[in-house]
Amino acid sequence: MALKDFRPMMERCSTCTHCKFIPFDKIKSIRFAENCPSIGYYNFNTYSARGRFQLAQSILDGRTDLNETVTETIHSCTSCGACDVTCKVCRYNLEPLEHNIELKAYAVENGKVLEGQKPVIENLKKENTMIPKAKKANRIDWAKDLNLKDLFKEKAEVCFFAGCKYSYDEKLQKIAQNTVKLLQSAGVDLGYLGAADNCCAGRAKQMGFFEEFDNSANNNIKAFQKSGVKTIVTPCSDCYHAFKRQYAKLGLEVEVLHIVEYVDKLIQEGKIKFTKSVPMTVTYHDPCHLGRLGEDYIPWEGKEKKILNQIHTWEPRRPRYNGAYGIYDAPRNILEAIPGLKLVEMERIREYSWCCGAGGGCNVSNPEFSQWTAGERVTEANATGADAMVTACPWCKDNFLDAVDENGNKIEVLDIIELVRQAM
Amino acid sequence: MALSREIYQALEDIVGKRNISEDIGVCETYRSIPSQSSAHYGPSEHWTPLPQAVIMPGSTEEVQNIIRICNKYGIEFKASTTFWATMGYIGSDYAIQLDMRRMKSVEIDVKNMTAIVEPFAVAATVQAEAMKVGLNLNIPGVGCSSSTLASTAGWAGFGPASIFMGASPENLLSAEWVLPNGEVLRTGSLGSGDGWFCGEGPGPSTRGILRGIFGPAGSMGVCTKIAVRLHPWPGPADFPTRGTIPAYKADMGDNFKCYTLCFPDWQSWARSVQYFHESDVLYIGHRQFTMFGRNLKAAMLRIITDPDKQLCDLPTLLEDEEIKKQNESMKLDYQIVIAGMTERDMEYKEKAVDEILAQTGGWKNEMMLEKDMHDFALLYLLRLGHKNLNYVMCGAYEGTFGLSGNVWKTIQVVEDAVKIKRDWEINYDHIAATGGDSAMGGTSALGGGGWTGWEFFTNFDAYDKESVRGTCKFIDGNQEFQTKHGFGPDFCRWNADVRHMNGYNYTQEEHDEIFKNAPQPLVYAYQYKIREVVNPNNLCGSYLRTLTPSKAK
């Protein structure tokens, strides 16, 4: 869809303000009632999903141009989808997240990008990664000595896809290595793409760089197909979303699992057994792209059909992505299975979780905004009294590591695999 | 005329660079188009004027300083919070928009049963904080996304719980009010340094001037903080929600019950409402789900309580014999919630409901007694968090007719209104065909009962201009009915005499022409005098209905 195709949504938005809050039925306090980092930080209505509909309409109508402020506004969205979830509590015919990303793509098409985005996209094109300055030549260094099968040379049951963050970030590489060891010790026949392992480019899509995403995705799909991959397991929530939702649209037909789903399954099958107590109280942060954006892709082609004069429906029935069926239980099952560990929940969880701030490439393009967003979550985590915040995404973890809460306090941030390893 | 650099700099000095913008993209998002969401203004394809700047004050002092600048340079200003309704937007070209989003504190005074709130504290957050200490507030029918301050100090503000808690005029206590001339007036007990607990005094008793029955809709300066009366909440500290989005439900325990009461005819219906007014047993009384239309409500309830259903399931559901049966059962209905403060209180209230049904020949709808349906409806009515379902069918709606008043008068003509709407649904395709009767509203808009506030939900497509224009014709036609039966302006034209359909303010001369012929013109002349005192430069738009005193007959 092009931006102009969203005009019916722009004109059918009811300006109701729901997009600025978590679902109202779930509000437990004024402190943690809001859902959108963008309007939360910048405050102007323009930054809300409603504001973005209206901004786009004024651009299409020629009343607004893509000036510097407008460009920054458009890109100051973490593409977390929180607005989308709340909007759809009551609406069946609006797609705020899809629109927000399309508006970014419109700006990109018109050459309006942020300085911080340039090195990210340039490195995607040059080195096949969205980590600035990282080199393709070093991408699989993290996997040395792990005895991972190269799927272009031998067959394996499962393709492990670490993703850029785990591959290059020295703070996080050990988690990827431990994940591989964990799966191997559970008897999983594991391989990887070896030299053909490249960035999923899912974040390029979130940032509105559609052409760059399509190029990377099509190359990666060919690599998966050529190597005969049947199941992809990834510890990165962004990669998970890219493969499961975005690649599926482009024709990728493989099973995609996040590591939490796979480990949960292995625990249930008795292939992972915990032997040590981990006496901690933790709280779990739902990554947006694993939770509300982690639903299965359902192919659909159809058109709007009005019934009873003016009631909007779709023919055939259109799939509805509203976060209802994201991956929420698997990580909680794992945490609850760890002896001695106590899970306490934050106020904003599951489909209405607050974003970590790294989404949409905002950690590089709008670092202050991104860190404020992370700080808000650390405040919420600290309010639970937990010893640590656990997550299942390297982008979330990395963004939380430097964040402080409203009182200047930090919190220990753990990847869920780190806890699993501690308990074994 | 753009703001001069001197003025802009003066405003920026007040709030800081980060909290003011004159960027075209930002300002464009502070315009309202009444075809999408107007609230009592009617569909219109005109945008409200573009503000010269948007400014976000963070304190009463900043509001005061902004208003002083506006007075100095003759700039119109209007404050708003959630930016839902057209009444929150400016009405002239030389104007600035105040976005009150940065001011959102909630302070609960348990002892005095009050909440002291700032503008961007929406009702859901005020309720969440109040529930923690066993208290609750009247949430207006528009839903919990509304600003408690704006609806309490600035608009009608009646809702499902008004029968127990009263409406906004009854719930406003002390206020911190920045007058349109920049002075701060602390009303009621606050004005004498005695805290927020009372709206009448000791101290200036100005509630009638500040808001009256309907409120000035932002035309009398800016309230930066008010106290609202809280009421008993015999429930848990937060809603124990369950279920898959969007079909959230809550099991509230044995001391909360939600019933859909149904009646064989309107006479019985009205008698039951009267008995409830007299018996004082309801926590909530509201004709809620008929907003989906008499023909669709059972099917719509099935859709919105099932996360896997969509509007495309309507045709199949409407053929279902069970759905038809339930629709017939609920044809003349309303919802109630009873809340037991004690076990005995709950027993008494259950008995009272049953007795009223026995005396009026009514019954409880069985579909609405199903566990999931009950828990959905109960949560819906207690929090009003699904109120945007108002828009679910087409994306836009207007409340039409407006049969507000004595229930015995209302029921005499309600079926005539139903027929007018149903004929329009059949003969034209501008509005959704939902069954004529889509009358939604409180069984009482006053504490204790006595006055209904109904609107017929009329759903149309704001993107389809034929639908918008057809809806306007339908509404204009309804006015004949309204006038004939003495109900005044159609519900969605309530604000048509305070803002032109092109989005601009009325001039005083235009208002004089309108209000000199009003039934009680001196009321408007009195309001003119008040405005002269507190708003000498007339800078807050034309939502305050005024008549030049010399023009009063």
C-alpha cells in the first residue's frame, strides 16, 4: 500500500485518544497508564497515532511539506505497535502501525531521513548488517568452536539464526554462544547459514527503508531455500518478527520459532532439566516484536465491502493483528519452571507492554528519546521490587543496560537464556 | 496573521523551546474535522482554523503568563486535553492552542472523598487511583478517555453512574481557575484557604458562573486544577481482568451484578425507571448496548465479546434464530449495575430489582446472564473503557434527536423517532441500518434520578462524502420532530449556535441575532455581563452564549 491508500483510515480515525493509552480496562495507575513512547516524550499530539494520520493527510493535501521538524516527527516512532493494539480494542478497520511505517517510507522515498539512520542503512547495503561499522567478514566469529553445522554443507534439523546484535555485540555474544550450547546439550541437531548468514533487515522495514528490506529479505529467503531450512530458531525478537511476519509475506515458508518457544518445548519434553536454584525475584519485559507483533502471518487478498448500508467489512474475512495471539506464555513458563525464581509482573505487560525504545531504529536515530523510553521501563520494573528485569531480545537488553529510572537507579538486565543457564 | 517574533519569543520564554511549536506539521494536527468526531456539532467537511502556535504549559503560573500575553496582543486562546471533540479547538485565525497534556496529576483525598486533578488526568486514571482507596467517580457517557477536569468543569458530564454519583454539575468542588484576563480565582473553600472539599464556600461561590448546567466548553479561561467529589467503591483495588483482547472481562465477585432489564412496552419501561429513581438501589443505570441498534445489538454483543469474531460475521449472526430471540427480548431494555456495600445490602438490592421487575412485568435478559457476557458488560459499564465502540461500525457517528428530559414525556414520542430513523435507513443508504431504535443514554442524568439523557446513535462513513452529506440531511430533518415535541435543538446540533459549520466563531452581532429571540434572553445578557468582567477582550471563542444587554427584549 502507498500512503495515499491509507486515506480512508485517516478520515475514519475517530480522534478518540485511545492510541495514547494502554487498553483502558487494564489501567492500574496514572503513572503507567500511557502506551506510546513517542507522544510520551515529545508531548505534541502530532506524535500520536492520531496525529500521524492527520499529519499524513495534511501532507497528501499539500498543506504540510516534509520539513525538518516533520521529518523528525515521522521517524520518531519506535514502531512498537502499542497504538495499534489499543486502537483495535474498539476498531476493526484502522491499521495505525502499518500507517506509521508507511509514512516513514514516504519520507524515505522523498529523501527525508535522519542523520543517525544513514550509517545504519549504508552498512546494511555494504556489509549486510545494521550495526554501524561492523564488518561482514567478522559476522560469524562468535560461532567459532561451537560445532555448528554449515547448512550449505550438511543437513540439520534446526537453523539457528543469531541476528546482528548477538553476532557483533561483544556484551551479548556470550548469550548466543550459550544458547547454542544449551540447544546442543538438549540434543538438538543444529546448524546455521555460515558465510550466507546476513542481517534479516527487519529493522530497515520498521524504519521505512522498504527497498533495502526487500533486497535483503529476498536474498535471505533464497539462502534459506537453497540450504533446505525447515525450521528457524532465533533468540532475537526483531529477527523473529521479520521472518515470521515480513518474510512470510514475501513467500518464506518455514517454521519460525523464537528461542523461548523452543526452550519451553524442550522443558516440557524433559530435554532441558533445571538442577540449580536461582533465588531471585525478576520481572519480565515483553519485547514488542515477540509479543504483540509476534502473531502468525495469514495471507489475505480482498477488498472492503459495506453491509447494512455503511458498516465496513472485508471480503473475504481479513486477518486481524491486534496482539491477541503473540508470544507471552512461553517466556513466563520458562521463568516459572526455574527453581527458586519468583516472577513479579509490571503494570504494562503482554499485548500492552511498554516498548524498550530501541524499535524503529530509534536507538541510533533518536538516542535521547530512545533512552528516555528505556528509562520509563526501568522505572516500572523497579516499582515491582524485582532484583532484575528479564527480556528475550538483544535490542531490548542493550537499550536497558544504560538506562536509569526516574530516580537515577539502574536495574540488572538479564536475557532469559542467562537465567536458564544459571539454573542448569 | 502569523505571530510576531516578539510574541512567539515571549511565549517560548514562558514554557521553554521544547513546549511550543509553530511548525506547520504540528499545528495541522491541532485542527478538528467534525465529520470524524465533533460531539454535538454535526458532520461537517470543514476543518477548524489552523492555530498560530501550539503551546504546552506545565503549571498554573505558566497558563497565567500565556493568557496575559494573549490579552496584551489580542490573541484568541483555547485549552484542550484529549482533543476529541470540536469544542476543544480554536475558532479564529489569530489564535493559539493550549495543549494541557503536561499537567496530569491526580491526588486523592481519602478523608474528604475528593480527587484533585489536573487537565490531562483522564477518567480511567482518576478511577484507577480512587479505586485503590475504595472510592470511585462519575465517568461521563463519552467514556473514561475523557479528561475528568474538562468534563467536570467544562461540559455536561452525565453518565451511566450519574444515578448514584450525580453528574458533573453536582461533582465539581473547588477549582483553581485562570480567568480569561489572566487572574487566578480559587473557588469555594480553596478561596478561603480551607482546602478543596467544597465548591460553594467558605470563599467565592462561583460554580454557577464557572460551569452552570452545561459548562462553558473552554470559553471561560482555563481551569488548571479542580477537586471532584468521589463516591463509595465497594470493589477491589483494581479490575481483575481476564480474557483475550479486545474481549476483556472482569469477575468482580458476589457484590456486583449487571443485568439487562427488559420490558413489554414503554409504559412498563418508564415505570421501572421511576421506581429505580425512588428506590435508590442502582450503582449504574444506562441504556447502553442499544447504541448498536435494535436489530443488531445481540449480534454485536456476540462479536465484541469474542476475540475471533469480526463485523463480517454480522450477516450470519443476524440469521441465527437465537440472536433474533435475544434481540426481541432486549427490544425495550436498559442495563443496570447493583453494588452491595455489605452482604445484606446486596441481598436487599437483588430483592428490590426483582420486585420492580415483578411490578412492571419486566425480565432479565438471559443472554446477558451468561458468565462471560455478564463479566464483559459489568467491566464495560464500570470503567467505560470500550466507549470507542461508538465508532465501531462505520468510523463515525453522531448522537441524534436527543430525547432528554422527563422519562414520561420521552416515551410518548420515542417510537415516532424510531420510525423516522428506520425509514431513513430503509430509503437511503447514508447511515447504517441498525433498526431505527439506537437510543442510548442514562436512565438518569441527575443524582438520584429524574432526567434522562438519550441520543440516537447514527453511524455514517466520514470517508464517504455522500454518507456525510446524507447524514446532515437526516439530522436537519429530525429538527422538525425535535421542535414539534419541544425537545430543543437536535442532540448533534447543540453547539451549532456557538460555532459556525465552517469551524469559525460567531461574532457578537450574530449571537445577538440568535439569542434576542431566545425564550429567556436575559440569561444570555447576564452571561454577556459576566464575560465583560472576566474576559474583557473576548479571547476564548464563542462557546459562551451571550447577548448584548441592550438587545434583550
